[in-house]
Amino acid sequence: MQPYPITAMALCNGMGDSTAAVLAALRAGRSGLGPCPAEFELDAVVGAIPSPLPALPRLLGPVRDTRQARIAAVALAELQAPLERARARWGGDRVAIVLGTSTGGIEASETAYAHAEAHGGALPPDYDVEHSHALDAVLHLARVLGGGLGGPAYVVSTACSSSAKVFASAQRLLAADLCDAVLVGGVDSLCRLTVRGFAGLEVLSSKPCRPFSRERAGINIGEGAALLLVERTGEGPARLLGVGESSDAYHMTSPHPEGLGARLAMERALHHAGLFAGDVDHVNAHGTGTKQNDSMESAAIRAVFAGAAAPAVVATKGYTGHMLGAAGATEIAFVVDAIAGRYLPASVGADPLDDTLAVDVVTARRDVPTRAALSNSFAFGGSNCSVLVGGPA
Amino acid sequence: MSALAFTVRGLGFWAPGYPDLAAWRARPDACPEGQAREPAAPKAELLPPMMRRRTSLLTRMAAEVAAQALRDGSLDPTGATFVYGSVYGEIRTTLDLLAALLVAGEPLSPTKFHNSVHNTAAGYVSIATGNRAGNAALSAGRSTVAMGLLECAALVAAGEGDVVLVIAEEPLPEPLAAGRRWDPFAAAFALSASAPGDMPARTCRLEHGANDMPEAPRPIPPWLADNPCAAALTLVEALAAGAPARVALEPHLAAGWQCALGAGA
């Protein structure tokens, strides 16, 4: 495929409510994990946005003021200047929106359902399933807060690979000349359904997660947004080089034990970009903090890089928790910052490493350049995606 | 070939009382006013029985029409790329989880939890068929059918081979629905790049324009017309009729994406 420049990005998550705060924490190795809100009634650790989220402006028509919408609005506010530039350059109708989310506004539905149960079936007055709950509600918000984006707009929701797969859609929309710029990314909010759902699967840790460490004890759930602008041409800190997608065809929640689908996704990303394993310096791992993931992902990385120099492996969920539908784009943004800042962030919590995994996990920040990096995301349904990002041309 | 052109090689259809496209096309002009609110789920024989019994109406509808379209188009189930489109996805399973959340200390059912994701059908169908291609599950409100076809057209243009668009929508459950009512249905479209010798009426091109086309020859029954994916019904009918036509994929808009049938490659 033809590479496309990533020209802007905005982040908010457990590390902070602005891109600057998030990236400062990443560079300093400072985790954004903290205790789970008391109302969740669970002994768990989460990556919650640390500051109160401002209410939505009133001009948003039918869009309801949900936690997910507020998170999206925080990130969109930071992208005003680059989006204005993109609209002026390409025309608003040539800017597409492809966003990933797994939760949508489910947090609002939890409150609404509890209200209905207590009030004879009556929903709260500010709740509307179409504009509060639906996955696509965030699209209207992005169209309006983006200053009038009129290109194709859809949500990709494939659980924890959602906001990695949006990069595949974006690249194809650009290649098919359906648009000249794409606002891509992911937005998920903390909610009881996902936190208690993962508790039901018995993979939740009551301590900060420690991917690739022999002391790992499971995952933490996080929330936040990562929005990036990918354009046909332009100046930016990094380029989208290729995307590899695959299915495990194995199990709904357990990954293929040898990491077959993960390996296929990484190999397809390289093939797609016309590159080889030896061209890649680092892998941002899916690295959730479960033994199953560590074991299969390490096997997949070893297989892809057999015959090439072992890549540095970075796991960043110790900073943010698993942001589910927003995880992929968040970690791709971390790769962009690593490329631009010529460093590899420390994988917080990974030390002491699980030596049986035999991959080069970065436990302390390294100040080295990256030519190209793969960012992995794996999901329920055996949905895998690996996104290849490189430096500017 | 335009980047937005493709040929539809196979179709699949299921709605309550109409187990396939032939049954649907043979329906009486005056359809019954209302349908059963708890329709029997399709057989969905693509899924092995042990797997099928854990799945929702939505996933069974999706698996059923996917299998029909694969068969109709003689496509390899292990090699095709599937794109799933639904507005509310596994909303009835989600509602079960919302109810379970109100019981303090009650663990959520792991099966219901993983069955509540938007790509549930995608996961089950890939496992059942041994398909290791990528897949996607999309949502775009009342534009879901249009955006699903754009994603598919872009996949075809990218040389990804055969692509199957599966559209499926369950009824919204109360209390979330707040009175919104529609019947479930699913439709599937097996697509690939156009080639010389293709049946002209099955060649499609996506275009954007004013929605000024005449009324469809047979109106959609009211119990399905309110389904947010109803545009897929119009498209299925037009493709099955086999004549050149222009189908509005976003009929709720004054101008939007359309599918021009018989436009050639």
C-alpha cells in the first residue's frame, strides 16, 4: 500500500486529560492506574481519566451528554486546528470519520436501566437509546465538533481491536479515493458492564497489571480517547505504512495458544507495506497482563522475527489499563510519539520479566530511534490487527 | 474499473416467516399487519449445534444469511472477507447483562459477556468455517447499509478478493426501545470485483446523489420498514428482480449514497 502521513493526534486517558499530560507521563514512566470507583463494588484497579469531564456544549443537537461523548469531546477539542486545516485543504465532505468503540454509551444505559427498574419502566428524561447508547452516536459528535466533517462516517466495533482496525478502513478509503483525510481513533468509557464482565471471566487483577512479568496477575480496564488525523499527503511525525488483519478461527475469548492469528496479522501488515521483519525495530504489544496473552504473543513475535534481529517489545497497558475499544489507537499514538521522540517507553510493571517468554521487553526507557514499529491489538471473536507505523519519508 | 464498482455474486435473506429469498419474493402483496414479536430463530446450520445453542437471534440470522450468500455465489467460506453491519448489534444480550448488573455481587455470565460484543457473529462464523481472513463489524445508524457497502467496495478495490456484507438487526428490547418497534431481518451480499461476462444487472456502482428515485415497485411491509437497516431490503429486492435500477442506501437523507445496478463495470 501507499503510506499515508499521520498529521495530528489527541489523547486522553488514565494518565491525563490532555495529549501533553499523557505523553509526559509516558516519557517519564508514570502509570495512570488507580483504584476502581467505589460504586463498582469490586476490588480492582482501573485507568480512569483523573479529572472531571466538562459537560458537552449545548449546540450538539440530539447528542446526549454521556461519559463517552464527554471523553470524545475532550480529544476533539485538541484537534480543532488540524481539522480546520484539513477542511480548508480538502473540503469538509472529503474528510471521513472512522472510529472504534466497544462500549459506545453503555454507561448511560446502565444508569437508565437501573432508573427504569426503580420507576415502573420509565427511562430518565435525558436518555435516548439512539443518541445515548448507540455505537454511532459518537459520529454525530465528531461531525459537529470537527467543524462539519461530511465524508463517509462509521464506527468499527470489534471489541478490543476496534480502534486498530479503523486504520485499515482509513487506508482503504483513501486508496479508493472516497476521501482525502480520515479522522480515526477510538473512544471508550469506563462502565460496570465491561469491568464486571472481565471479572466474570476471572482475568481482572486487583493490582496494577504487569504484562510480560513473571508476577503478572491479570488485566485492568481503562478508558479514554485517541484520535488521529491521517491524510493523503502532508507533514507529520509518522506515517501509516500498512495494516494486517486476521481471525484466529479458534475460540471466542481465548487466543490461539501458539499465536497463529497474531502472527498472521503481523505478517500481513509487513506484506501490505512491502517490508520485512528486519525493517521493524519495535513492537507495541497487545500485552494485557494475562499469562495466555503473554505466552501466545511472545510466540507469535518470535515466529515473525525468526531470522531477523529481535525487536524491542513495549507493553503500555501498565500506564492506561486495557482501554478496550480505544486501546488500539492509543497505542498507535504511543508508537508515533516514540518515533518522533526517538525513545522507547518503559513497560511499567514488566520487571521482573518472565524469562520463559524469550522476547526483548523494554523494562526501562531506552533512548533509541525507531524506523518502523508494529502495534498489536487482539480481541474477542479471535479478531486480530497489527498496524505498521514508520517515520516521516 | 471504478474503485466503487463490484458485482454481487450471491444473496442471502431471512425474516420471520420468510426463511430465504425465494420465500420472501413469493410473499403476498398485502402482507399481514404485524408479525410475531418473538420470532423463531433461523436454523443457522452453518454453526455446529453446540455452538449454535449459545447464540442469539442476531448471530443466528447473520450466520444463516451468510451461508445462503456463500452458497448462492459459490464462494469459498474459508477465504472470503466478512463485513457485518448492524445498528444495535447484540442489544438483547446486552439487556440481559444490564439486568444482571443490578444484582449485587452476582458475577456476569462469561458467555453472555463475550456474546454481547458487536463482532459476536463475526467470531462465531470465523470459528465455524475456519476462516482466518480479517473481518469487521460496523455501525453507522441509519447509514449502516451504505457505510457497509462502502467498506466492502474499498476492500474489493484493494484486491482483497471475495467480500460478504452481512446486515442483521434484532428488535430493540424494552425498556431501552421506548416504543421503537420493528421486526428483525438479515440480508447478505456476496461481492467481488466485476469481470467480463458478469450478469449486467448484478454489476453495481456506488454513487452519491439526490434521493429522487421513484417508489420501489413493491413497498416494504411496515413491520420491517422501520428497521434501521431497511435499505438492505430494497437492495435485495432490486438485485433479485434483475433489472437496472438505482437504490437509495440512505433513504432518510435528501441526498446520500446510492447503488446503481446494471451500471456495468
